[in-house]
Amino acid sequence: MSNLIEVRNVSKSFGGVVANRDISLDVPEGRVTGLIGPNGSGKTTLFNSIVGYHPIDEGSIQFEGQEISDMMVPEIARLGMLRTFQQTRIYSKMDCVKNMLISLPHRTEGYSSMFKPYGAETMEKADRLLEFVGLYSKRHLISGDLSFGQQKLLEFAMALMNEPKVLLLDEPTAGINPTLINGLIDRLRRATTELGITLFVIEHNMPVVMNLADNVYCLANGRLLAHGTPDEVQNDERVINAYLGGHLEMEDH
Amino acid sequence: MSIAQQKILLYAVILVLGIGGPLIFPNYTFQISVLWVMILFALTWDILGGQMGYNSLGNIFFFGVGMYTCALVQVGLYTDVSVYTSATGGANLRLTPEEYFIGLGLGAFAGAIVASIFAVIFGWVVFGLRGPYFAIGTLGFTLAAGELVGAWEWVGGGGGIALPVYPGPPDERSLLFNFLCFILAVIAFLTVKWMYAGQFGLAANAIRDDEEKAEAMGIHTLRYKTVGWTIAAFFLGISGAIFGNMVGFIEPLEVAFPTVTFGIFMVVMCLLGGKGTLWGPVVGAALFHIFKEVTWTYMLGWQWVALGALIIILVVFFQQGVMGWLQEKWPSRFGITVDENVVAKKSSEAAQ
Amino acid sequence: MLDNIYLLIQAPLLNVQILLDGLFVGSIFALAAYGLALVWGVMNVKNLAQGDFVIMGGYTAWLLSTWGIHPIFGLPIAMVLMFGFGWVVYVVIIRRVIDKDMFTSLLATFGLALVIQQLLNLAFGPEVQVAESHFAINSFFDGLVTVANIKFISLLLAAGLAAMVVGFMKFSRMGQAIRATAQDARAAKVMGIDTDRIYAFTFSLNAAICGAAGALISMIWVIQPFFGIGHSIRSFVVVTAAGLGNLPGVIIAGLSLGGAELYSGFVFGAELQQFSVVALLVIVLAVRQVQQRRHRQAVK
């Protein structure tokens, strides 16, 4: 089993604030890797470093053995690494089907395909994935009119349409109605097992991570705190302190 | 009448007007020709401005490049350019019809190619700029080009160049150029229609709605922008070549790189008709051109004030334009499905 | 062109003259650019009518000087009038475009620029005008370098005005409210700040700054109805080079722009002086892009 993403000794600071310090982690192929940590521990910063939103100060980030820490966002995306946003981002003025169609993979696309209409096969694939996330009945609505949770599902479907090798999900269950979370977890799992997409997930909701992930990394104050199976991490003294300690301190004051 | 029949009727009316217009109203041939050029301006501006959200204030640059390139080819084929441009009066070049049309054809072709090449080069420079920087950067390019050409003596400097005289009667000449303008506008319309129907249209809209998302999804944003701009430049280059020959005398600031006239008209026409729609630029160009031709001469210097005021009013009160307004009013006519719940919610919000 | 460069080497004092003149006009460019940065930073409006506000201030001072009021006294009057004009523009136009996308404000102010320059043209004609100060002209180095007293006074006035505005922004209640709104308009609103009034004040303050800059320009340089766009582009060049909220940067960029412009005007000839401003804009934008690319970002 090989690692799709290898992060080695990455540090990143903004002004004087150190957001990530000397972080190394691996995202193995075909698995679900979780990234947890209290608020402000540098999870999203690490995501942004990986997908190319800002330069890193030190270290190296490799995707399938290729150094990507100095590439631009679209180049990295075309290698097959996609991300979803914490604040969901979709093309809010288009209907859902169009949102899906424009998310076709752009990896091998040439100049000639720019002006081609979409084929029946593509349409069918879009419909199938919308069905997969449960938005088929809403497919002709303007996506900006959907509820927040539905937009999140649409963003997930768009990512699947792109056939990425690895998908970085930033809090996929935040803002989703609790009754729908189990369905979402099931779909995430199926994305890995059926579609073969490696997942790398930031998540706040502990039960979700424990349920979903094969491996978990925990960040605190910009450093890597613990790493292991969900059970190991869950029972790690330092992780409990990082989470609960913050709470206790707050209650004390 | 079905929608398809209405469309056919519409195209038929346009075809009849395009070909028959100058025969029915021979006194207005020039104005009709300019109308077709205006429609082409608006259509090509909208590729980036309306569909992609890249609001260029400098597209007229390609018009001027095409115009000058064509003129230089037309003159350079048969005589020495610097002698020609330095001669007082200039227009001492008498060509046979064959020479003239070869020059015009090659010149227009060269104009389109050179404009396209400039689009690729400048695209590489300005497409890293977003929002206001892009608008101001493109404005800067055009202003710079006008001044540079004005200082370039070899091409006639600020004095300009007279184009070779048409080897035939004036009526035939104006009819010919009118026809060329019409054909060019039609080809431009069909081209953008075809572009918007495929992947290009969706990708352009994606870039407009959320470019960061488009990049994160791996869309070749730079490629789409460059191709869109190059196609616009290609058509603008040819139209510049034809327009230059139609007016017969070109100079840098008023005719070739008229930033505050044609350069701004493009934007105003698209706003008026509705940015980001296929027919919006056409409707806007027609309305604007008719309005302008009817009122311009009676306003005695106030026309520019009126133009500025029109821009402000359009931007402040009528952003969606004619087509956008129609789309809002009758969404189903444009193939947009609306969720009744959302409509109910929105109207109740509005009521509060 | 080469002759001119040769001349600069032969007569080094010419460099002093050009640099001094560049310093004097550059200080005014910096003043107008500071106003642009203020409006840009606080309300996210890119004012393409900035230069036309400057020219309006210039015409106010010039008009008053033809009525016998010295332009130095015309300057505060121009500031007051432009402050009022800015308020009207805000209420009529800017308020309605402030929450729309950026091109809206850019285009609306471009329309405003057209209206202003054409009205000035209709009112005063296209001739170049100067507000005469009738002050003495000093000669140095046997008359090789000449500096009019008004230029020194203008520099002092520009510096004094800038200091006043900066002090106002730092210490007054209004200035603090403006800075709070710039940082987070929504939070400011929640805290009870009337952001609409803040915006109106900021825009009017910018117009007043432009009025002052214009009055100074009319004294030490020339004004003409269509020079506005040039001043707008100068302000954008300065702000783009310096970045928002960087006061020392604005001053340095403004002074350098003044120097660069006068140098290129001398070397390439006056007809390419405007061109050099635009060329500088393009160069600054290109450099910013390279910088931003290193940060894996676009210029926005």
C-alpha cells in the first residue's frame, strides 16, 4: 500500500503566528485518513498548504512522489487532488446539472474539447451522481436556492464527478442536519470502497471521525500531537487533554 | 406560434434588414454599417466581460491593432510606407481593383492574426490580475497604445494615414463595406453562440461565479480566458481593418484607439442589453446605436455628459439589462426552473 | 532622445532641477493617492473619478484666482466645496453601488468621470489653465536651477495636510470609527456605528483631499478638463505599488512617480509623458503579479 500524499516537516507561519510547525503525515491510498484537533490548531492551514493556497515556509509536500509545494492551485487539482471548502462553494447561479457538468475531470483535456457539447454519457453520469447524493429531484433548480446542507452534498457530488484520486474534505458534516449525518458517512465510505477515492477529512465531530477513518492524526497548537488508529487516538492522554483541557480552562475562568 | 417558428422569423427579419437595409435607406448606409460593427463590439466584449466576469476597459486595443496592421499591409504591398505617410495629402496611391482587393483581403487577415497574437501576449500579462486591476490594466494598455502610435512617425504619427482609394464608385463602396460589416457581425454572433453552447460557456460562467472554486476544481482557467480573449481579438482585428477602410482615413486617438468612445460604448451596450446573455449585447447595441444616432447631433456638446449619466444610471438602477430583466420576469421562457418555495420565501421577505 | 540623455550627463544640475520638480508634483500625487487608498480600504470603492475630483479642485482654485482670491486661500474653499460635492456624489451614486461587485463601482465612477470632465470642458473650454500665485522665483547655481516659492509652499501644504489627515484618522472619534469600519463593517454596525454616515464622511473626506491636491496642482502645474484620467491612473499606480494601508509606501511611491514621470518627459519628449505614466502602471502591475505568484496568489 503506497502513500498518495506525503507531508514532511512542513512549517507555516502568518506574520508572527505559527500555524503549522514541523508537521509530517501520510495519506495512504484507498483509505480514509482523519485530521482532528481543537479550533485554531492549524488543520485548515495544513489543507491550504497541501492544495496550494499559500507557500509553505519549510518542508516538502509530495503527491504520488511528485513535489507539489510550489505548484499553483489548478495545476495541483489537475493532478487529481481536490478539496471541498468549509464554507461550501458551488456555482450558485447555475442549476445543479450544470454544476455537475462543469466539474468533469480536466486532467487530459485539450483545446479541442473546449467547444464540444456534453455527451449523453456525461449527462447520465451527472444524473447518477446526483442520485447518489440524493439531489436528483432538485437537479434543475438553481443551486444557490438549495439549503446549506444540500449545497454541501452538491459540492461533494461535484468533487466525485471530477474523479479525483484523493479528496480533501474540510468538515463535511458541519452545518448538516444531524439526522442526515449517518447517510452522509455512508456515502463517504462508499466513495472510498466503490469509487476508489482516497479521503483526507478534517472533522470536528468525534463520533464521525471514529466511525469513518482508518487512521487519525491529531493537531494541537500547530504541532502534530498524536497519530494512530481511531481507538488509539481516542484513548491517547494528550489528545484528551488537548480537547478537554481547553474546555476545563474555559470553565475555570 | 411555437418558439422555434418565432426564432426563424427573428432570423429572417434580421437577414432582410441586413441585406435590404442599405437598399431601402440608402442615405443611412454608413450608420447601418456602424450598427453592425457596434453589435460585433458588444458581442466580443461580452465573451470576457459578461460571460467570464473579466471586465476589460481595453478591448478596443485590438480594433486599433487590426486597423493599423491592415492599413500598413495595404500600403506596404505597393509602396514605401514611410514615403507614403510623410507625403502631404498621402492619398496618391492609385490601385487597380485587383491590387486593392488583394491588399484589403491580406490586410484584414493580417490584422486579425496580429490582434490575436497581441491577445495571447497581453493575456499572459494581465490574466493574473483580478477585478479592478484587470480593468485598469487593460485600460492602461489601450491608452498607452494610442499614445505610442501617435508618436510613431513611420505609421504617420498623430496625423494618421489615408487608406488607398477605392477603385470604384462611392455607392458601390459603401454597399460593399456595409455588406462586409453585416457578414462579420453574423459570423461573430454564430461563433459566440456556438462557444456558449459547449464546455466553453459553462467554464466561462464558472469562472465568473467563483474563480477560486473553478481553480480548485482544476478548470484550465487561464486557457479559457486566453482563448476567449483571442477570439474576441480576432473579430475585433478584422472589424478594425474593415472600419478603417470604410472611413478611409485613420489616426490613433479618435479612430483606432478611441478608448472613451467605442471602448466604453462596448461596455455600455452590454450593460444596457444584459451582460452574460447571448442576445443582450445585440439588443443593447441596437438600442444604444439608435438612441445615439437620433440624439447625438442635437445635444450640442452635452452628448458626452449624457453618455456619462447613462452609464451611471445603467450601473446604479438597471444592472441586469434588458435581457436580464426579461429573464427575471419570465424565467421559464429562458429554460430556468424555479423552486416555488424559494419564490414564496423571497416574496415574503420582500413584503417584510 | 539620446541627445537629451547626453544633456543630462553634460549638465548634472539639470538632474537636480528635474528631481526637485518631480518631488514637488510627486507630493501632490501622493496626497491624491492617499485619498484613493482611504476610500478603497474603507469602503472597497475604486474611484476612477479620483483624478477628475483633483481637476475639479484645481478649477475651483483657478476660478477663485480669476476673481482676485489668492489660490492659497482658494485651497480651503476648494476643500470645503469638494467635501460637499463628495457627500452629494455619495448619496446619489456611491451608496447604491457600494454593496455590488467591484466593477459596478469602477464603472459608475468612470461614468461620473466622463460627466465631470465634459461639464468642465463645456464650462471652461479645453485650454490649459494655471492659477497664478505671483510669488517670486528663486534661482540657484547661477540660474541653472530655478524653483518658484509657490512650489516650496505647495510641498509644505501637502505635507501639512497629509499630517492633519493622518492625525485625524488616528486620534479623532470619527477617524477611529472609520478605521473600525474599514476592518469589519458588520462588527462596526453591531457596535452601534452608523456605517452609512462613515462611508459618506470617508468619501467626502477623499473628495476634500482631492480638492486640496487639485488646488496645489493648479498652482504649480497646469490643469485641463481632460487631465483627470491621467491623475486617476497616477493614483492607482501609487496605490498598487504601495499596497493599501501603507502610508510610507504611498509617500515614497508618489514621490518616485513624480520623479520618474518628469525624467521620462524630459528624455522621451513631452508627448510621451502621459505614456510613461501608463507604462509605469503596466510595469507595476506586472511586478505585483510576479510577487503574488510567488505567494501562489493572483493580484486582486
